[in-house]
Amino acid sequence: MTPKEVVNRFYTAFSQKDTAMMSELYSDEAVFEDDVFGQLSANEARAMWTMLLKRSKDISISWSPPELLGTVVSTQWTARYTFGPAKRQVVNVIRASFVVDNGKIVQHRDAFSFADWARQALGPMGKLFGWTSFLKNKVHQKVRSQLQQYMEQNGLKP
């Protein structure tokens, strides 16, 4: 599989909520990173996607055709879902970059506007404080704790 085919397969699996296929596409040495979860190992990234898809009953995603720029595959993807007890509608536009080696993802970086996400997902608090490092750090701590708890409950190694 070419690097672009790997990325397309990843998002196809994501859109079908096929976390087994998503997990299989990560190298065991892979590193994932975004502004909310921070840097994750391959096992943590696999668990993150599984946890998020189990919790998001109505998520839908779309993505642009991947582009190969040197050794990096880049795409823009959009996630649409309801968030939290208030069931706020979120449309998060994410720029993803991947490094693929031997048919496996070895690096995956997602970048998006935390302030835009917070405004949609957290309502008035997100609108007022979404631009601050304080709120970003609070969200980071919460999701990392949730991920650690999820992994412990499911017997998954970091």
C-alpha cells in the first residue's frame, strides 16, 4: 500500500468505526500528537480512537484526498458530533499529517483550532476562555485521565 492509500484506509475505517483496522494501521512504534491529548504512544493512540468512537454515538467524518508532500501525507478531515451532556453540535476541522513507513503509520499529527472547538463543545465557558492556556490545560488533564482510566479498565498497556 502506498502512504496515501494507508491514510485513505485509516479514514475509511474511521468513518466505519472500525477501530481494529485503525489500530492495525499504526506501527507499534508510532507516535500520535494533537493539542488536546498531547503526545501518545501507538497503544495510547489506538485506545484513544476506540474510546472516542465508543463514546461518540453520532460521529461522522469526511476527509479530503490525501496529498503526498515529500515523505509526509497531508489531509484535512472534518468531524461532526454532539458533545457532552448539553449535546452541543460540534464541527471540528482538522489538518492531519502522517509519516508512513512499510505500510504503517509511524507519525500522526492532528492540528485544529482549540478555541473554535471549545466555543462549540463547551458553550459559554468555551467562548470566554477557549483561547486561554488555562482551559486548554484543564481539558488536556481531563482527557488524559479519561484515557488512562479507559486503558486500565480494559487491560491495555500504554
